Amino acid sequence: MARSTDARPSKDTGLSRRQFLRRGGVAAAAAALPNIVPPSVLGLDGTIPPSERIVMASIGVGGQGTANLRAFLSQRDTQVVGVCDVDYDHVCKARDLVHETYGRFMQSGEYKGCEVYSDFRAVLERDDIDAVCICPPDHWHAAISVAAAKAGKDMYTEKPLANGIADGRRVVDAVKRYGRVFQTGSHERSRTNARYAAELVRNGRIGKLHTIHVNLPIDNHGPIPPQPEMPIPEGFDYDFWLGPAPWAPYTEKRCHFWFRYILDYSGGEVTDRGAHIIDLARMGHGSDMTGPMEIEGRGDFPRDGFFNTAMDYTFTFRYPDGVQIICKQQGPRGVKFEGDKGWVFIHVHGGNLDASAPSLLKEIIGPEEIHLGRSPGHHRDFLNNVRLRGDCFAAPEIGHRTATMCHMANIAMRLERPLKWDPDKEQFINDDEANRMLEVPQRSPWRFV
């Protein structure tokens, strides 16, 4: 990719690409007064005054980050006042989205109250921000989440909760220590059909549960050859993008969407959609706050080429109650719960259900049975709990336990042997080599911000 020579600002930031990186990305004058979105936009009939709105900023506004931003922009008691990304193009597009969304409701037709940043620390320093949406690449999730907790911000952090098991525990501990509200972005957990299916399983409608099948087909279209070093695009702070990960030369396929297929930044499909589907398996099993006792599996990790996460895999978790969770890179994406009297299947990314008998999906859950509650929507659930100071449907312990299983699978497959696990101590039993992989090496100065 050729280095851009365009130093012009995008629309109305008032900053060139070079100025954006040099100044940390604050795109509005420090003395400027914030724009107030009319109450008719953010509050039902103006009943939510500005003083009671949830003021938010988004950190990481690529593809998924922008999807989350759109979700929060649709909430009438929330005002987004800042967007942050190390990519100038991303942050300008996100800022424009905020301005266009709110501008439609301004008498003047314009809204200019969203600032842009290239450094998340500048966002966290703002006293007027109540909550942040954290959606950078996986290797940044833990460091920014811990920093946000210390700064007194509530947070919606994308899944997987962290890029390593020890880092995930640090996030959970920080959220608890600083009394913050936290939602992991495992939004499939909030689907009504998924919660109903889990209730069917946990209330014995399929008999005694014995096996859970997780279908996790891969989505990266196979390995690619080694990639050449390329010039860093103008307006992209590549060193900041790398952050705690080891230094590596820039090439286009290392960044943005493709990062998830490189082990320095993510765990491949296993930690990507696995953080959704294994999460549903755990919810149906009723093991949200604990973990398995054993993991074994095999995976094909390319030794040549550029991507190095598992391309083909199968792995099995075993629990003390005899239940197995079997994960394979095949089949329709979703999770199947098998009992001795029937089965139910949740289709992920849609939430449709199939069952061994049509009548199973018409079962009524009685008042004295296990009820998992219904979510008003994953983003709405987070905002409700920001107000009520309660636990979200994907609270940090839940998100951490799900991510832990994904990382356990990758560790077992890379070591090519079964591993025994202590879910209370969060350590592998009698395996020093595996335990060394609980920690993800971090580059200075990002050894926990």
C-alpha cells in the first residue's frame, strides 16, 4: 500500500492526518462548549434532562466498533461525545456518523459535539464521560478495560474479554475493585430464543444433558502466503495499534479485520465466534461461574504463510458432572444440547431454534422452575445497569470464564496434549509449560496501563 500524501482534514475535524497523530487526536478546541442534543431526541417527550443522560465515548471504531456505536446512538437516554481510534479514517467516519445522526434533529441541521481522539487515555481523562464502549483489536481489550475501571468509567467491552487468561482475571478484579458496571460484548447471550433454549435444557426438557456440540466453522478463507512489508498509511498510528503486542513490520493484512487470524493479537475463530457459541453452551449447561476440569483437542496451525491461528480443529471440554462440550470446525454455526430424551439447537447469528420434536419448542417454563430472565437488548441491558448499578447479562466473570475456555482450547491444541484444569485456581494441573501460557507477553510501556 502506498503512503498517502493527503494531509487535508476530513470534513470538519479541523486537523490534518499528521496533526491528528501529533496532538493525540483532540479535534475540538478545548474551550468549545459541548453541543446539547435536544431533549426530544434523547428523552421520551423530553423527560430525560441533559443532567441525567448517560454520556459515552467509543474507543475503537472499526467494523464492530461502528456497529456498537450505531447501537448506542439509537438509545434515547445516551449521548455520544467522543470517538477514538488510531486510524484517522476510522475516527473521522465515526465522528461523521455521530454528527449526522444527531444533526438530523437539530434546528440548525448541524451537530458538532463529538470530539475525535487517537489516544484512549485522553478519553478516560474526561470527567464528563460516564461510560465507554471498548472495541479495539483483542490484544488491547484488557489494558484499556483496566485503565477505564481505574478512571471510574463503566464499560461495554467487546468479546473476547481479554487475549489471555491472566489478563482476563485482571479485568474482573479491576471492575470489582473500582465498582464499575461491565458488559462483555457476547450479545448472542441476550437473544430471547437462546435464553429460552437454555431454560429448556436446565429444566430437564431434553432429559439428562450429556453432550453439547459447538459448531464453529472458520471464516478466514484459508491461509495466505507471507506478506511483504508496506509503508504505513498516513494517519495510522501503527506503533500504537501494536501496543502491548510484539513489534512486527506493517503490512495491510496484519491490521483491522485480519488481526484475528494472527496469534499475537487474537486466537482465531476459536476466540472470535467461539466467544459467542461457547458462551451459549456454558449458559445452557449452567456453568457460567466455573469451568471444565479437562480439555483436549487437535488443531492445524499453519507453519508457513502469514496467518497462524488454527485452520482446522476439534476439541473437547469435560466437566465433573460428566457433560462434554465438543467443538468442531464444521456444521451450521450454533450449539446443540443433547439429552437422553431429546435435543435442542440454537442457530447463532439469528437465534432460530430447532429441536428433536416440534412440541419441545412450545414448552412453558413453570413459575417454580429456572428462569434466566429476558434481556431488553445487549446494549440496552448495559445502559440499564449503568443507571441501576446492577450486573449485566454478560458480567465480567461470565465473559472471563468464556474467554478462558477459548484460550484453554488454543493452548491444548498448540501443546498437542490433554490438559487438566483447576477452575478455582485458574491453573493447569501439574503442567508448568501450559501455565506459562496463561500470561501473554506484553511490550513496554503497555504492561498494564
